Amino acid sequence: MAAICAKAVVLAVVMLVSSAQLCMGARRRMELYKANPDDMLSYHNGQVLHGDIPVSLLWYGHFTPAQKSIISDFLLSLTTAPQAASPSVAQWWNTIDQLYLSKATQTKPNAAGDKKTQVLLANQVSDDKCSMGMSLTLAQVSALAARAKPRKGGVALVFTAQDVAVEGFCMSRCALHGSDAKSGTAYAWVGNSATQCPGQCAWPFHQPMYGPQGAPLVAPNGDVGVDGMVMNLASMFAGVVTNPFGDAYYQGARDAPLEAATACPGVFGNGAYPGYAGDLKVDQTTGASYNANGARGRKYLLPALYNPSTSACSTLV
């Protein structure tokens, strides 16, 4: 019996030593492991937008003056309007400039890397009567962007009203961006999801379609659909300036990339996790949640930005 117990003890010791060796070996392999740069969000030596970035707007369908003002004020808050209180939209934009734009231009010997990047509102066009119909293909979205007449090195922004359907809207996307390499221009489209899919494209200001069903947050500008549009516009604008022609900053497949903001889905504040947007600021008067101050006293909720240097999502709050 004693011999059996002795053998059992020896066997246990051997197993413990073997396990320790396995763990040490596994840890050593992890220390030696280096992530493949192709699997990380990185710079692929393509063009970014910098310097003066003229932005042309096209409103497709009915938008009230108040709705247009919410979106226009966000764009003005990026670089044109006086600095708002911290945390601000301008600080969010400066993060993009510092983490992406300035670093990319420094690698180009002939680029004006020291020139301050500014977002400038150019022209606006309204198509209230929806001349292309109430259901648009992506090709028609691209045609609308061209109708906005963006300038070289600039961006056309196409906004569709809440009763306009767009190919893939609410099923696989809330917005998108593309480009016209020949003209040297880029564009982004954002739809108003208020009556179509606010749980998908305006969360956390509406209960999500799937997953944890927490109470929705109060929209900072009192319009769930348009406040959701600003979130998606910010995400697309971050992508279109850092990867306008598909060969600059991105992660994964070039035709389905993760970009500066889309690499941090659902993250708006510190401590975010699926179903929770993060620790946000709350307006004491309205109860609205936000993380950025903007022009004319506006408040917005903007997505986190991926930091390629730390491989982490950077938030304003």
C-alpha cells in the first residue's frame, strides 16, 4: 500500500513538473509571439486628406432647418468654430490629426506636413423632392455625391432623410464612404434611421435591436435620428480622411476594412463594453448623455478612435 502511495506521489510530482514546463513553454511562446502587422490597423503608404479639406453637403429628402443645423454645427466644431469647453469636438479631431494625418504627411517628402488641417464648409445642395426616387442604390448615392460638386482634396457628404431607403441600409450598414480617384475627391453617405432602424443605427439613444436591452440614453440635441446621424457621420469622416482611397490607414481586407473609428465599435467612453456605451457626461438640465462640446453650445456623442501606437481605443471621457 505504501509503495502504491509512493508511486502516486511520484506520479503527481511528475505531472506537476510537466504542467509547469508546459506553462513555462506556453508563456515563452507568447513572449516570442509577434502580431502580424497585416492583422493590425496600420499605414499602407496611401494618401490621406490634409491641409484645407473643403466639404460639400447634399441633403436628400426633407430635413428641417433644426436638423440641418445640428449636423452643420458638428462640422463647424471640428476646426472652424471657436474652441468649445473640454472635452470638445475639436479635441476629437485633433486626435485624428495627431494619430493619423500628421504622421502620414511626415512620411511624404513633398507633402505640406506642417500645414494645419482644416475642415471648411463649401457649398450645400438640397434635393427635397427626391429626384432619384425614394429607394436608392449605392450607384445613385455615388451620383448624388458627384452632384454636390466636391472640390479636389475634398469630401462630399450625402444625407438621406428618414423616409428614404438606401441599398443595404439597416441590413449591413448605417453609413459608408467611397471615392472618385480620377477627380481626387471622396464622399460619405449617412442615413437618418429614425423610422427604419434606430435600434441599429442610433444606439445608444434607442434600445438595441439585439443583445442587452438597457434603457436608451437621452439624445443631446433632442433628435434620436439626427444625433445618431452625427455619431455615424463622425465615424465615416474619420475613415474618409484617414483612408480616402482605400490605401492609407486600415486593418484587414482592403474591400472591407476596419478604420480609425470602426475599429472601436460601440465604444464612446471609458469602461465601455457590449451593451454599455461607457462612462459619459450627463447634462444636468436635460439629462442627455454626451462626450463632446461643440459650436453654439452643442453637445455630441462621438465614437472612440483607435490608437495605432497603443493598439487601444482612445476616448474623450
